[in-house]
Amino acid sequence: MIFFPLRESSGFAATVGLGLACACLPATAEESTTPETVVTASKIPWDRATTPAMVSVVSGEDLRARAVTDLRTALAVVGGLDVAPGGDAGPAGSVPGMWGLKELDAFLLVVDGVPYGGAFNPAVATLDLTGVDRIEVLRGAAPVTYGATSFVGVIHVIHTGAGATPTRISTSAGTRDTALASFSSNLPEHGQLRQSLTVNGETRHFTQDDSSVGRLHGLYRSSIETDAGTFDADLDVTLLRQDPYSPHPREGGDLSVRFPLDANVNPLDGRQDQDRAQLNLHFARGTGAGPLTTTLSVAHSQVHATRGFLREDFSTDGVTPNADGFRQTVDTTDAWFDSYLAMQPTAEVNWVIGLDWLYGNGRQASENFEYAVLPDGSNRPDSSTLTVDESTRLTDERNFGGLYTQLEWQPTADWNLTAGVRLNRTAETRAAAVTPSGAPTQDESSDSRVVTKPSGVVGASYRAWSRASDYVALYADLRSSYKPAAVDFGPEAEGDILEPESGASGEIGLRGRQFGGRLTWDMSVFQMKFSNLVIRENTGGLPSLANAGEERFRGAEFESTWSMSDSLRLVATYAYHDAVFTDYARLQPDGSTQQLAGNRLELSPLHLAALGIVLAPSRGWLGSVVASRCGSRFLNKSNTAVAGAFTMIDAGVGYKGSRWELRIDGINLTDRRDPVAESELGDAQFYRLPGRSVLASVSYDVD
């Protein structure tokens, strides 16, 4: 029997109940003896069984079996992840929460080994999941592998390699004028040259008024073997057009009843458009000491945005100015260079030594204005008819460099020890200018910061029991990391650079594999002490970023998969996250201070859980159901505004022939509209879940 809890406190019981139910099922699936390797925790592939950290892997087959089209549904079966769709990046964006921290810059997004978004924020809005081979999710920081880039986790999206992409055509149509189409295939080989191409596009609307996404994406991958080594080149291009929806203001302890559920108060010409192109070059060759691998990536992105947000205590007469808006262009260029040598001095030792450099250059230009709008948005003005109050400019250049080394030692078949250290040097310069309308001069400010600081990791795993391919293993790790504060490319153009964030974490876990690989499970407990967390604050009536003293994140996470047969599997996850301020004296508008020690962080649920069943045969009927449970969470730092727990269900059913597949999928079938992400631009305003949608699709495998 499979059931899902309706009460928040029963999430762990449901997880344990499913695990016990699965343990009583007959073992009918064919045993698997292939070890699963992961690459995110180190520069070299590791057997997941011996990795001294909690790492989850979502396969491309699983993504296709569940008809995944976005990051939220892709990671719904990963323990402890809380991904909110939308956000300030637009309807195509998302805000993942990991270890109880839901901030866009707290995690690292990696695509095919390259930080996606460079030295700035993860480029979640342009992330495309077509043709993905697998997604690896590492809990906690990667302080040696990727340096000063993350704290709570790494999400690594890995596409199918050049020359290994099956020819597949897919089209979909659904509610609210939604349509998607994709084509992927290998291209003709020329000698040792292998190539593949993926092209896809989509258009979709949402329950929120006048909100939509239009996307065109292409990915070209090539690889050639030469006498000198292997050379790979990737070109990824995305054209994204978005009509954004508005976040819902909070007033007092609840979301405002004066703001209709799906109202849109952006200017009539509101948009969040982005063009992004990225070129990756990768070269690997053998040397006398071991393989030498070098990667160079360059990306450029341009965003054109026109947005508007209601003010606190907004007027409702539609005549009094009650909203602030802006027209903005943001240009960013980022580069990534990484070169490392992987050596094996003895059969028991793997040693990596390397250097990398992450570069970012960003520029924003904004024209800011105020306007009057009814809360239902029925009289939204066109921004071109409004008077510009001020113009702002901001430039920011970042250089993150590092020398690193990591050693893996396997003294016996059961023990695996690792230690790594990295010397980081981060340099940043920033300049801002604000020109009020009609003013003869502009207010200028600038800042610079250079930090040289080490980071590192030590870890161990021990296989306590094994029989054939089955095992039970213990693991533990300690990690220390830091990261320069996030850049706010908002319309206010703040020239000050905040203090860098730093974190020290520890993790202890237990994982296992039983019944020939039919049952796999992983559980861990963690704690992280955090300093100078960058959070949203209200400064002078305007939203801004600030450092928030000291915080503590601790909790436990569990996930398991039971393969009842070759085509049927069950998934269960549960997480407990306790994220609190430990010392933060918050400045109040009247000049007093409020000590938040002991208060929980905003939008950080204590409990998360998920149950799923996936039927994916090679031919015949197929289907999936995933139910995700999000516990209650606070909507303010004072912990006086509470959002209740909710359950969200995604499901699909279809039929698969020898080459074709027909299916219909429902997203958010429970039609939940709960607040899931906070705006950094609108003060005390929250993006809600989009409403229920249904999508019918047909695909054909040419190969």
C-alpha cells in the first residue's frame, strides 16, 4: 500500500512506511552490478558508493519517463531539495532551496563541467533540460573543485555526449496555449569527428495574468580524436522572451487580500527577455604523469527588462502613485578556465593538482519611474508614457582564481580517505552612478575588495558490509568555504561591496544497496555555521541586500529507490531542515535594533517529503505520479507571518510503441497557489506557484 501524508508531522512516518512496504515486496528485477560513478565531488570519476558526501543522481531515462520540462519537476525526487518555479528571473526561472537556504546565489549551477552563470548568479532562466544524460546533486559546498562559488550544494546538469545522441523528435501541446517541440540527432561523422545537435522551442502561458514564456534553444556538441589528444567544442545558444507576472505583497501576517490572486501590476510593456550564448572548449591528453585536462568557456548574456512592483501600504485608487518601475539592460560576460593533472602515484592513490580562473564583467543601465496602478492591474500604463525620475549605472568586474590539490587514498578495499585544499584569491571592483531627473550632476560611488583565503575538505567512507554488488557504507566530511557577496544588478545601483560570506560544515551519512541494486538508499545529517549571509532588507523604503551576522543550518535528509521490476520503481524522500539566525541585530526603520537570534530563516520549511512511482517499460503502458510535501514556513524574519504546508502532485500516463510514444501529463494537479519564492525587488512580496496545467505529447525515435 502506498499513501501520502496530509499532516506535516507525518512526513517521516510515510517515508519509513514506504520503505518497510517495499522491503516486503518480491525481488523480481534483474540484479545490477554496474557501479555508479559521479564527477561533481571531484575532478575525477568516483564510485558513488565510496564518495564521502551525499550525492544524488537523476538519470536522463528518469527525466524522460516523467516528461520533465523544468528544474522543479526534475529534482522533485531528490531528497531535501525545494525548488520554487519562477522568481525575479521571470516565469522561466527557478529558485532552489538546499539545506534550508533558499537564495538564488547560495548554490552552484554547473552544466557539462562549467559554472553556468559564471562569477555572478546561476543562469537558471536559460537552463535547458533537453537531451540530458543525468543530473548530479551534491549537498554542501565544493570548496576544492569549484572554489568560492557555493555553500549549500551543486546542481550539475550533464548532457548526452557528441556522437551519442539518439535521433528523436518530440512535440507537445497543452492548456493555456502551451506548445513545445524538440529535435535531437547525431550529425554525420567525418573521420574521427563526432557531432550532435539539439534544437528545441516552446511557448507557454500561465494562470497569472498576461504572463508567458517563449524560448528557442540550440546545443551543438562535437568531439574529435587526434594524435595530440581529444578536443571537444560545444556551442549553446538561447533566445528567451518573457512576460513576467507579479509577486503577491504581504501585509502584516498574511498575503494581502487587497491584491487579487493572479493580478499583474507590471507596466503594460513589461518583459524579462534574455539572449545568451556560450562556447566551451575542452582538451584532454595523456602525459607521462597522467591525463591533463583543460577547459575554456566564454559566455555572453544580455537582459532587457521592464518591471514594476507595488510599494508598501500601496494605494488602491489607481490615481495615487503606488508602484516603482524600471526599464533596464544588463550585459554580462563570463569566462572559465580550468586545467588539472590527474596522477596515480600508486594503485591506492589518486592525486589531482590544478588551477582555475573564473571571470565576470557585468554592466547595468536603468531608467526608473513611479506610476499609479489598480491592484488588479486593469489600468496598467505603458512605461514609455511615464516620466523617468532617475537613471542609474552599475559596473562590476570579478576575478576568482585558485590553486588546488586533492588526494584520494584507498588503503584497503573498504576504506576511502580524501583531503583537498585550495588557495583562493578573489578580486572585485564596482562603480555606480545615480542621476536624478533634471539634476546637473550624478551621485557616484565605487568600491573594491581583494581577499586571499584558503578553503578545503577532508572526508572518509567505510564499507561496513558488502556481498557481491550490495553494501552498506558510512561516510563523513568536513568542509570550509567562502564566497564573495552576490551582486545586485537591481535598479538602485548600489556601489558598496558587502562582506564575503563564509561557511564551515560537517556531514555524517549512511548509504546502502541491497537485493542486487534493486533497493538503494542514502541518509545523512549535517550542520553548517554561516557568517555574513547576504539577505534582502528594506533600506530607506527600498529593497536592498545586506549582511546578516551569523546563522546555523542543521538537519537530516533521506532518499530511497526500490526497483520492483525492470520497469517499475518507487521513490521516497524526507528532509528535516532547521535554519536559524544565531546572531543578527537587525536595524529597524526607527533606528532601533531587533535581535533575530533563534528565529528561522524565511521560506525555510522544517519538513520536506516526496513519494513517487514511475512505470517506464521498453514498450506498453507507462506512467508516473510524484507527490511533494512542503512544510509550513515563515514569510518574514520576525517569524510572525506563517505560510501553511501544502502537497503538490504531478502525474502522467501514456503508451510507448517500438519507436513512438504518446502521453498526457498534469503539473500541479492539486492546483496549489502557495507562496514559494521571495522577490528581491519588491519588498515583502512573494511569487506563488503557477496553477494546474496539462500537456499532451508525442515523440518518435528515428534510430
